[in-house]
Amino acid sequence: MSETQRSNIYPGLAVKIVLKEHQRSGTLTAGIVKDLLTNSPNHPHGIKVRLESGAVGRVKVIG
């Protein structure tokens, strides 16, 4: 499954995201998707989501 396709991401899905402040280091944050913030059908850097914890970032790993 590709993390760059919006159709592959949905609320309740377990993902790992990179936060804006961690883009250089690539540190991942795990969580459950609450909201999808990217409206386009795909994005080359990953779909932007809000986790249930409130963290916002781009999906890098699904599962």
C-alpha cells in the first residue's frame, strides 16, 4: 500500500508519520489516524494526517 495515495489512508488506520520539526532527522511518530488533512488524491511526500494524539504530519509507513 502506498502512503502517497489518499485512498489508502482512512480514520482508524495505524500509521507512522514524520512531524514537521522532524523532517530533517526523519524521526517517526506512531499513532492512529483521526483526520485526513490532504485533499488531493495523492501527494509525493505522503498524505498529511492528524493522529488521535493530536500530532500532525505526513504518513511515511502504513501499519
